[in-house]
Amino acid sequence: MPAATRRVDVRGPRFGAAVTTVVLLVVLITGSGWLLAAQGVVFAVGAFAGLRRAPYGLLFAHLVRPRLGPPTAFEDEAPPRFAQAVGLVFALVGVIGYLSGVTALGMAATALALAAAFLNAAFAYCLGCEMYLLVARLRKPAV
């Protein structure tokens, strides 16, 4: 099935965003470019291999979802995958900042990614998903 038609339990990306929020908070507190690089790998797997293969998606599928009731809502996987790609860009910029000694750049990129992850985790508002939908609307030819 093509990635654009895959559907995911809406609770999965939100769980991933909660874990990401914690990881990015630890990055900001510790200034660890290497931890941010690890989070970048998580973003890359989610963006390119799919949410089901991403580490947080696997945690959700095997440890969290079996303890919850059956899913009541699904969403297209494409917008959250796009959001993972956006997170990867911020993680790469942050890693470059931290590892090159431009700590302010690392902190700024991490803080922006943290804000987006927190919005998704706490309020189910996915900024990257909204960006995906906006780009999709802009790409549609006018009738």
C-alpha cells in the first residue's frame, strides 16, 4: 500500500510526540548534540521508513496500544511523516549548532522542535501536519 494511503491510529503519533518532547527537553537541559542526533535518527526513520517502523511507533504498537482500547480514529500517515521530516531538518540544524560550538543555534532549533512536539503531545495539534496540508492545498491547480 502506498504511504499516502496508509492509515495510523491517531494515538500513535501523539505518543511519539510525548516521548520526543521529553527527549528534546533533556537536550535543552544538557546541551547534548549527540542526544539530538539520536532524536534526528528517530525522525529520519519515521519520515523515510514510516511511523510503524520508527522506534516510538514500535514502542507504541508493542507496549502501549495493547493496553488501550481499540482505536476509534485513524489518520492518513502522510502528514505525520512530513512532520517527522520537518523535525529532522530542525534536528540537523540543532546538531550542527551544538557540535560546531554555536550553542545558540542548537538551542534555538531544539526549542522550536520542542514547541512543535509539545503542541502535538499536549493538544493534538501537529504543526508539521498543518504544513503538509497547506503545501498540498498550494500545489493543487486552481479550478
